[in-house]
Amino acid sequence: MEGPPEGEAPAAARAAVLQHSSALPSESAQVRGYDFNRGVDYRAMLEAFGTTGFQATNFGRAVHQINAMIEKKLEPLPQDEDQHEDLTQSRRPLTGCTIFLGYTSNLISSGIRGCLGYYGWGRGGGSHQVPGTHIPGRVQPQGEGAT
């Protein structure tokens, strides 16, 4: 079997890679990152994740969802629901929302690792540190088995 001429890709490879593009829907967001020339504005920086790229866009969606859950968590429980026994280990009062943060391992090696640490440690008061992050002012796990 004879291959393509030297320096030329096989026809099947060209056909698989060189596809015609189709127009994006008009409501598609333009991909752009945070503009650091405008100074550091943490709220705007988190907002910018929505248009920074695939993983950051999905992280940005998660930020919006977490903020909505935090707002819900701050609402008091209706009277008929606040009579339930407190089942949390930390004995915090029940609220209208319990928040769990889950993520795939590839995000730990991405540029948003520190943001996961911020939400896991800083905002939520979580008990587990995101590997490779340091949140100032927090006691970091130490000793055997520490992350």
C-alpha cells in the first residue's frame, strides 16, 4: 500500500480535520478573558469566567449557581421546616440550602485551581483544602494524610 506523497497528509486525515465551519448562533457570547488593565475587581474577574473559554465558561456558570445557592442559604427557613432536627455534623442551624462542591480532577491542574480553593475554603468555610492552593488566614492541614 502506497502512502501520500512526502509532506502531504493522508486523504482520510485531511477529510477528518479540514471540515467546513458553520456560523455560530447570534446569541453566542464572544470569548474574552478578564481585562487586567482595568485593575483588580474580584467580582468582575469572576464574571469574566463566563467568557474566558470552555472550562472557565462552565466554571463561570457554576459561580453564578453557587452565588444563587448562597443567596438561598441566607434566607430563613419557613416556620414549618425549621422544626426538623439538625443533622449537620457542625451543629449549624438549618437553612434553605445545603451546598456541595464537586469537580473533576482536571480542574485541579488548571488555572482555576485557586478559585476552587476560594469557594471551598474561603467562602463556604469548607473543611477540605483544594490541593495546590493556599488561602491566607486559614489553618492549613498538616501532618500525615494532609492534602
